[in-house]
Amino acid sequence: MAVYDYDVIVIGSGPAGEGAAMNAAKKGRRVAVIEEQEFVGGNCTHKGTIPSKALRHSVKQIIEFNTNPMFRDIGEPRWFSFPKVLKRAEKVISSQVVLRTNFYARNRIDVFFGKAEFEDKNTIVVRGTAQGDETLRTKNIVIATGSRPYCPTDIDFNHPRIYNSDTILKLSHTPRTLIIYGAGVIGSEYASIFSGLGVKVDLVDAQSRLLSFLDAEISDSLSYHLRNNAVKIRHNEVYDKVEGDDRGVTLSLKSGKKIRADAFLWCNGRSGNTETLKLDNIGLTANSRGQIEVDDHYRTACEGIYAVGDVVGWPSLASAALDQGRAAAADMLDAEDFRYINEVPTGIYTIPEISSVGKTEEQLTEECVPYEVGQAFFKDTARAQIYGQPVGMLKILFHRETLSILGIHCFGEHASEIVHIGQAIMSQKGEANTLKYFINTTFNYPTMAEAYRVAAIAGLNRIANL
């Protein structure tokens, strides 16, 4: 068995692993990456973020074609199958793999394709590589193995009509009806995608409202637009059993209800990919969801071993995972660029999309912070009218006395881009972090960004009128 020595070994090549590997390599260390799949990129590239967002974009284009009167001069509304739309996502995935493969090659990072197992805290055996089993040794290891859908054992996921958020990407037809169980971020995104393809969707939610971590007004807006697209949302419901047959799937709920559909999609929770690592050999134990506990420097209880990304739980976002990986590499190498990742914007790619950063109205009310609200509705902005995308709004929460920005919440086209303007201002010091920035800054016209000026003026007017 071949043996190789490295300064840093990273297990997993998703955003978290890539961030750790690249930062360590840029600091002159010899780095190895171990990837279980056939190509780099992790589940983010192959099963999660990239394919679902590419799917969403294609469906958004279909909706625009089918609903915009201008296109009737070209032809009648068209029906598109799910497999046909999926082909576009596959092209994006291939491009991402090429891009990321070049990253590793350019930085002279060795990539081993196989399964990683801990022999001890300084030794990893990689099973099943092209050269057979290989042994890697180091003093610094980053676990960035990501996550997969949590699949309860009482549901038969081998049934051809029962899917999770990974296997749905192998769907070979377009069902007429679909049950989605779990109305978190992934479930809400897929509800948007399938309803946009004309599928009748039942979205089953165990909570009393969608995405309860969001500002309530934004959450309510999402509920309205999903319902407007014929999605049936069922709140406060818990499954009892899921039964599939040759013609469809029946979901029995503990409330006594039964729902029938052509197919069933499970989107309720995720589990860390730790079961094959042999963590017991280094004295670590994952929790019931396969997640590894870390401190505020991403260190595990085992010296020299770090964990980042979905495998540690919150916030389980690709953007945060990349930064966590970079931070872990910085800490283990005693570099000055370490930072704990806690100010993370939320990006939810429903149709329309949602993005936010900072506190919600509910949080500020509970904390007794004297805040006020400035709003701009996209239907009143010239750029949104030009786009033909009037749905949405920008909402700025600010302190009534200091005018400092406390939260930015956006719903509508390009929300995940627009929010970063507010995020940048929130991170400033002094008067630069106040509503006055948006009042005193000239924005290009027409743009979506000018919604900040409109919202800021509206917010100041609310104070002036008291």
C-alpha cells in the first residue's frame, strides 16, 4: 500500500473542502483532497445547490415565455418535461466540474478519489482509488464530507415513485401530481420548480408557517405566491406512513388525512456524511444526525482535526461552508485571516426568490429595540416594470434614534443579489451604517438597487410623520 505525507488533508471537495484546501495551498502547504464521488465539487455541485438553481432558472424562463403576451407573436405556450429541463442543469454541472478540477490542478493539490477512513488521528486510508488502497499521513485534517437527505427507515426510498432531494434529479418523467413532505428551504424551492412546470403540488409542512426563521411578512408573501401558483400548503401536519404502489403514492397523516399523488418527494432534514469515516478510531462520535461538534474555531475534540460545512450543522449553506473551510485552514496554520462565520445572508431560490441579512421584525420586537421600517415595492420601480417582474419588495429595518441598519429583507427577482448592497452598508462603522447612506447616494436609474433609496425615504417619512 502506497504511503504519502502531506501538511494538510481535506476530506471532501464541496465548498467547505475547497475553501480549506485552497487557503492551505495558497499558504504554501502541501495539500491532499479526498473525494468519494467520481468528480470534484461535492454534493453542492452534483446534487444540491447547482442543479436545483439551474433547474429553477430554466423553469423561470418557461414561466416567462408562457405568461408574457409578447411571446405569443412567436408561438403558443409550450409544455416542457422535467427531464428536458434537467439537461440544462447537467450542462452547468459539467462546467462547474471543469472549473473546479482546474482549481486543484493550478494549485498543485493532489486529489484522491475513494472512501476515506481514519486509522488514527494522523493517518487516513483511502479505499478504492484507481491504484487500490492508499495511505495518507499528516498532522492537520479537515473533515468536510457534507450531508445527504435524512431518510427515515419506515419509508421505502427504493420504490420508483418515492424520492428524496438527491434522487429526484434522476426523475425520468413529469408527474401530474406531486406530494412534497417538508416545507423547509429545499421543499419550498422544489415546490416552486414543479408548480412552474404545471405539476399540481401538495406541500406538507410540520410547522404553523413556512420558513419560520424568516421575517413574517416575507414568509407570508412566499405562501401567497406558492398558493397563487396552485400549490396546496398543508400546515401542522406530520406523516404517519407513506405507501407506494404501481399507480402512485398515498401519504397518511397523523391528523387522519390521506393524500394521493403520482409521486412523493421527501425534503425533511439532512444527515452528516460521517458513517464510513471510522470516527471511533480517533475518539470522535457524531450525533444522531451524523454531525460533528466543533468549537468556535472549527476544532473537534481530537487535536489537529477540524470539521466544517454541512457536517457541523448550522447554517448549512454553500456560501458559509466555503468561508468556514478557509477559516479552519487559517486557524490550523496560525494565519491572521481567521474569522468565525456568523453573519451569513440567507438566499432562498424559490420563485420569486428571497434573501435577508440581520434581524427580523419579530426578533427586534422581542428584544425591545425601537425600530422602524422602510419599504419599496418592486411594482413601483421602473427597472422591475421593464423586466416585467413586478412581484416583490425591499424592506429595511433601522433604529429609530440612530438610523443604523438592523436588517435587510428582500423578496422578488434578483433578491439574492440586491441584499448584498444592504449587507455591505450594515458592516460599516458610524454614520456609514445608517439610513443616510441610501438617502445621500446617487443610484443608477433605472436599477433594482434604487429600491434602497425609495425604501430609505419611506422609512424617514414614517419618523417625520410622528
